[in-house]
Amino acid sequence: MEFAELILTPKLDGVLLYDQLSDRPIDGTLCVTGHHLILSTRKEGAQELWLLHQNIDLVERKPNIVNNILEGGTIILKCKDLRIIALKISSPQEYFNISNSIEQLSNLEETRMLYPFFYIPMYNILEDGHSLYRPEQEFGKQLANGEGEWRLTTVNSTYQVCPTYGAKLVVARSITDEQIVQSAAFRDGGRFPVLSYRHVNGAAMLRSAQPLAAPGVTKRCRADEAILNAVLGRSKKGFIFDTWAKGKSSTTETDQHYSQWKKVTRPIGQFSSVSALLDSFIKLMEACNDVQCSSDKWLSRLEMSGWLGYVLNALNAACVVAQCLDQEGSPVLVHGGKGLDTTLVITSLVQIILNPDSRTIRGLQALIDREWLQGGYPFSTRHKHSCYTPTNLRRKSSSATFLLFLDCVYQLYAQFPCSFEYDHRLLVTLFEHSYFSQYGTFLGDSERDRVLLKVTTRTTSLWSHLNRPEVVKSLLNPLYEPNPAVIWPSVAPLSIVLWSELYTRWSIDQSQLKINFAHIQALVSRQKDLRSRVVKLRRQLADLQREYQIVRSEKNGNNDELLHPRPTEMDDPGDDGDEESVSSDALGSSK
């Protein structure tokens, strides 16, 4: 298929662009390319549109019919970055041509036709982000000692044991590859327990899928039991956290065979499928986009969406797991459903709470790479549709799990604004690129998919872009002060806030927030400059004081010679002029 086949009208003049925050439309020329929708205008100061087709979630048509005659119409584009844009076209034929082209180009099924495979960066790539965060590097401390507790296994190198896991995984050293294969057969999707995080006190956090509950499947697996018992160490007990809802869709290990493990249920929500999160997100955005409703009605709609309740439950569950690791020193296994959604939310949040490195820009990248990309979160499937696609048109496998995780990170940042090297801008950037991007980082549903697509050689990594010095500078939190301690967030309902920088940025003017943020940056920059000047002046003062002491000690030595002169043949006691000269020099130096 060629893009030209889908573009019937590549260019059209006189198109009116309407957006949610502008009072007046923008008149310009619309260009349709294979990957972008571009509207340019010659008006000075007018903002132009440069929209990736992959960003479009839904295309709505509103034909303009006058006296039963079609006179063009309006194309409403509802985007995955939460924008709503309207294009008004006066020509009936061009109206149909362009709307059909946009609809087809925004729903390409072939991944290799997406923009990341055509994008060529216009800057030098300083480091390859595709290979930055490999397991052998991320778990280097645990694997450095050949006789340690952990080892790197390649049992899944062909992705046959577990298609959603990476090729290299970290497991307990005492566990054989044969036991891993047996455990994979016992777990849903083959997702056997693997190391997710090892706390500074030695307590390990594992993640997996739930045991299979199909008829005829054995309810016991000795190899699986051995994997869990291998991480107990000196601890007499461990904890198994189920993050899924109670009921038929939730299964857990039997007490009889896992006697040293205590079962804890902390469901993020009472839902039977991952699409329930997207349903909640849809209701949230319906409330945020309705700027005309009363405050009481808006608050009621916000509550009815249930989104903030999911955020609260996720943070609560993460705190409980973090307490088991940090305060109890006990190992934890986290699972829920297939281990692809709520499991990853919790294991990721636990690390941000406990590990200060995860609160840095590179640390967050590494966390997302380990837990979500190598952990097999199906980005392409989950993010094929977003909150504007009607239920009857989207896949049941669509969800907003990764957004839930980012929202929880935002809540932690809001409560500890000085403990994060990054701020909300990085989180918004990650949200957008996970749905549409010129980079290949979030392509596919697993590492296996990205290998088949040759993502590492045919696309650029998002991490390569974000780690450029000029880009990093734009994402830094001006209030950041490194905090090596554990951060314990408040999980009281009143502590959870709406992420307005994301959800309402297209419906409510946030220019004043940007101005205030710029003022904060200026003040912090000024404070840093003043601190630098103070340090410099103190160094100069210390240098001057040392010089003064040296000169003073030297002159004091000279004065001692004047008070007790040594007799020499050259001395002339009658020469008063010489005495006055020496005395004058001494007084002048003492000044």
C-alpha cells in the first residue's frame, strides 16, 4: 500500500481551524501527508497545526446541509493527547476526500507503516537509547558477585517460555532453567516469578501472573514453590499481593503449598477486564471537557468517573508493598490477572517510593524500560484507542493502565515536589509518546514484537532524544534537592488531586500557570546564582585573609629585627635618616 492511494486531496486552501481555547478560527492551507496533517497560515503570530495521524483517536463528521444541498462540513478530530480540533471545509467533495483520508491514515494496521520507521532525526545521537537499560546493567550489583543470590537466565531467549517477557531475566541462582519452564506452565501466559527490585536491606520484590485456573490444570507446582522459597532467605515469611479484583477472575496460590507466604488482597478496582480503566478515563475526560456545567455537577461527575479512586487504591497498595519490603524486610510477590497491568503499576510505584534513583530522569527511564517494555506491557494493543473512541468501536483490550501509573507518579511529585529531578512535563511527554510518537520505544506489545520489527536498527529511541542536554534542561524540576530517604505519601482521599496540567490543559487556559512556573524557575535560578556568588566571595575572603596573615607574620619578623638589631660593621648609629626610613616602612606595612 502506498500513502498516495489514501490521499485524494493533498492540499486545500481556505480551511478554518477551530480549537478549544481560541475565540477565533485560523484560516490557512491544509496539507495531508502520509503521516501528518499540517495547517499553515501566513498570519503573523498565528499558531500552526502539525498533527501526527497516529495522534487522532476519532474522526467525526458534521456535514453542512443548506436547503437539502451539501455545502461542505466540519471535521472534528478528537486526539489521543486529549485535544479536540475542528476543521471547516466549504467544498463538499474536498470535505469527503479529506475526512476519508484522515480516517484511513489514522487507523493503519501495519506497524511498519507508522512514522517511527520513516523519521530521521536532525540531530546527532549521543547515545543509543535502545540499549541503555539492559538487565545485566540494571541488575549489575546483584549479578556482580558470581556466588551471589541471583543469576541472569536466557531460558527465554527465543521467547518460547513466555512470549511477553524479555530474552534475559534475573532469577534466584539456586533455580534451574527446567524449574523455570515448569513454573511458566503453571502461570497465566507463562509469566513466572522474576526479580523486579531488590531493596537496600536485601528484601526482594518479584512479579508474575496469577496461577492458571483452567479446568484440568494442576493446582500445585513444586518448581514454582521452589522459586518463591528461594528468595525467603533469613526471612521466615513472605507476602503474596493480589492486585486484581476478587471473584472468578482472580486466583492465587494455595495456603497448603505456600505455607510461608501470607496472602494479601489489594485490588486497584473491582473490575473484570482492563477496559474498565479506559471506561473510567472516558468519564473523567467527559467531565473535564464540559466547561459549562456547574461546580456541583462537575464534582459529581468527577466522583462518578471513579478515576481518582483507582489512583488512590494504586498508591495505597504500593505503600503496603513498600512497607513489607522496607520495614518488615520480607520478600514480596506481586501479581494480578495476567500480570500485565495492575501488577506493573504497583511494582513501579513501589520502586519510586523506595528508590531515590527512580526519581531522577534517567532512573524513571530505566524503570519504564525494565518494568513496562521488557516486562511485556502491550503498548500497541492498549493504546490503539483512547478516551474518545466509542465503546462499540474500540477493542476490549484497550486500557489506560500506563496513564494510571503516570498519574500516581504525579501524585507523589505533588506531595514531594523537591524530591523529583523531573516535574509534570516529563510525565506529560511520556504520556503522549506512549500513544503516538516519531520514536520506536513504545512500538509493539513486547520485546519479541520489537525484535521482529527490528525497532533497534530501524527507529530512534525516545531515550536518545530525552537525554540530549538541551532537552533534559527543559524537563528539570527547579525545586529538586536530592533526597535519599524513602518517601511515604499520604493516601487520604483529600491528598489526591486532579492532574490539571494534563486533563484540562486544552479546555482551561493555563497560561498563568506557565507564567508562575517561569517565575519560580527564575527565582530558583537567581538563588543559585546568588549562592554561587556567595561561595566565590567567601573563597576570595579566605584567600585575602591568608595573604594578610602571611604579610603580617613577615612584617612582625622585621619589627623584631628593628627592636633587637644585630650589630654589624655597616651599622651607623648617627644616620638618623635611615632609621626614619625603616620606621616609616614598618608603619606603612602595618596599615
